Amino acid sequence: MGSEVYSRKSGRRFLMRKERPSVVVIASIPGFVSLLEPERQNAAEAGILRRLWRWYHPNQLTGLVPGSVILKHFKSSGLLRGCYGHSEIIDIQTLGVDFFRLHFPREAPYAWGTVDDGKDDRVSCLVEKEGQVIIERRLITALVGFFNPALRRVAP
């Protein structure tokens, strides 16, 4: 079936299930999720955008970089803890496909904070497929280009 996931920021609960090893589908649990009023929706969008920073490895701007190089850089410089994790990308996903298309056109942003040391060789990223925003788990060794920024938190 799946496991329940709770998003601290939005206060919503979701059902997470794996369709394939690399694809995680998040669906709202009926009865737990209510639609946000437009004012609250706009406030949620503004809050996410205010805290979001797109980070690129220098070589990403002109070509492709193995994800393992990016992960090594984040770990060696202590920047990994500032990368987006599961709850933050779920918050972006809950804002819907229109928000995603507007703010991440043709992008598949990565959340390097989702890498689980020693347990998994994958990183989560957001992609649009069939009119939905889904979370994919991609191999760390995959090549990462300009359309794959790392999502990081803006320092307070």
C-alpha cells in the first residue's frame, strides 16, 4: 500500500507509495486534506519562494556534472544540511502543477537533503509528468545539468 507522510509546514498528511524503485507518488489522504483558501495559498507560495535558493555547481552552467561530484562538494563544504529535504519538496508539490510550471519551467530541481547516507544511492527531485508534480528518486551517479538546480534554504 504505502506509508503516511506528514508535512510540518503545510500541516497536511499524504500517502507515499513506490510505483517503481525510482518513482515515489505522493497523494493526499481523503479526509485529512482541505484545500487552502486563495489568501492562504498565496501566503504559502510566497513563503516557499522567500526561503528558496537555486544552487548550481560551476560546471553545471556549461555542461553536465555527475551527481556524485555535487554530493561530494556539499558534504566536504558542510552545505548538505542547508539543502531541501523531503518535507520541503512535498510542500512545493502540494502547491500544484500551475505553481511548479510557473516557478520551475522545464526544470527538475534536486533536493540533496534527501540523500540517506549508506542506505540509498538516490536523490529526490521534482518533475512534472502527466499534468502532476511527482517526486522521483534518481541515481546519485546520474548526470546533472543546468535544468537541475539544487534547492537550498536561504540563510535567515
